[in-house]
Amino acid sequence: MRRTLLALPLLLAASVALAAEPLTLRIADQKGNMRAQLEAADGLRDLPGYRIQWAEFPAAAPLAEALNAGAVDAGIIGDGPLLFALAAGAPVKAIAVDKSDPYGTAVIVPRDSPLRGAADLKGKRIATGRGSIGHYIALKALDSVGLTTKDVSFRFLGPVDAKMALANGSVDAWATWEPYTAQAEQVDGARVLVNGRGLWAGNSFLAATDTALADPARRAALQDYLNRLASAQRWGYAHLDSYAKTLAQIIGFPEAVARLQFERRQLHWEPIDRQVVADQQAAADFYHRSGLIPQRLDAQATFAEGFQVAKPDQPRQAARE
């Protein structure tokens, strides 16, 4: 009996410690993008009842797989990979959109390449990630001049292998995205053959798993995280030098590359609206026409409702139920 009584305080202390343990929000990032903004802006201080566990990915495809497997709660992902995840039945939905100037999502070639426009891609070899936003841009570039996938040879490679293939001449062009476009331009001397303006809406998303969205505490943490992210992004544009330095350290790219890709994208977080849904439906329909997604998708199923993006003069708030 005495041993039992002595054990009670220890059990109670353990219970209190467990109750006080903050929720862990597992965030998937691409090349340190979100993490760099938050760290540079000191946006990770005093998280209310949760902590962040970061997972780093080189591209959207493996990030989408992690979301589908439930290995992470949320991550940043382009519209194309999000659609492929939806087509595969992944329990994932976008909660906010990060709009950008799509210039740097582009088809690039070596500086001395004889190719001068999208029409010159006929018969050529293009490296890109299957289902990536680079893949989408390549398809749209071909479509804009009346070409199809039958007119080119795609080599589906990750960014590191695609960069090497372009350098050694194994492919004629690389369809990619930032920061790889800026790196190829500034470090490797590549040039943009076709940029994304007029071909892509420039939308990327913060997407979360259905499991995370169904948990009120995790949902509230996601809303707080989103508002911190939007605030940090605004800070980044107001302090480009400081942000570029932090980003460069995290992603392992030169500062000039980090600054160029961020500055010219002109990113800004916004809540989901009708135009975003319409843009996503247009992308889904294009993938379907191209034969990459067998069934027609309802883009509305890509999104979760109830999340807001706080403006500079608004307090952080919890997501509406």
C-alpha cells in the first residue's frame, strides 16, 4: 500500500507533463522555402500550444507521397502535383494559395542552344519531373504552338539529375521551377526558352491531410502557422538582403540565386476564392485532355474551407469550424 501511495505523485506528474506536451505539427517544405521565411522573420517564436517538425523535400512528387502516407500534416505543393494527388485518391486538400509571377517556372536551355522558342522543341528531349509543375509548363508550351507529347521525348528526372542531364547534353531542355531556374541562369549560364507567363496561373498551395483537418487542435495550429507564414513572407520582401542570406544558408544556393528567385516571384498568400478554384479546374481539364489524368476531376474537391489569411493589421485567428 505504501509503495502504491508513493507511486501516485509520480503518476500524476507524468500525466501533467503529457498534458503539457505541445502538439507537433509536421510540415513538409521544398528547398527550405517556408522555413527560411519564418526563421529570417523570427516568425517561429511563441508558437501557441504546438511545435513544428520540418521535413525537407527536393520536389513536389515525394512531398505529395509523404502527405498521402500521412507522414506529414501539411506541405507546400504546386497545383499540378496537388491534382495528381487528388486523382490518386490522396486524402489531401489545399487550405490557402500562394500566388506568384510564374516567369521562373520555365523551360530552360543551355546558353548556346540553337533553340529559340517553343516550336523549336519539336523532336527534342525534355527533362522534367513527372506530374511536376515543370511538366505542366512543358505541356502548355508545346500546346501553345500546336505540338503534343508525341512531338518530343520526355525524360522524367528529379532536379539534380535533370540539371546534370542538361549540362552533359543528354537532354536538350529542362522544364523546371524556382529556385532551380535562377540557379541554372546564374550559376550554369542557362537561359529561359519559354517562361510561365500566360501558361500557368502561378498558384502553389499549403495543403493538409484530411486527418489533420479533422483535428480541431491541429486545424487551429495550421491557421496560426498560415498567418505566421504570410507575415514572414511580407517581411521577406521588405528585407530582401536578410531573407536571401537566410534562405541561401538553408537551401545551399548562392545568395544571389536565393534573392533573384524570391524577388521576381512576388509571392503573396491569399485565401481560396472562386478564381483559384477556376484556375485549378482549368489545369485539371488540361491534364485530362493531355491524357495524363484518365478521369475528369472536380477541382472543388481539392480545397478545404474555413481558413483565412490575416492582413498586416489583422490579429492571428483560429480557423472557422
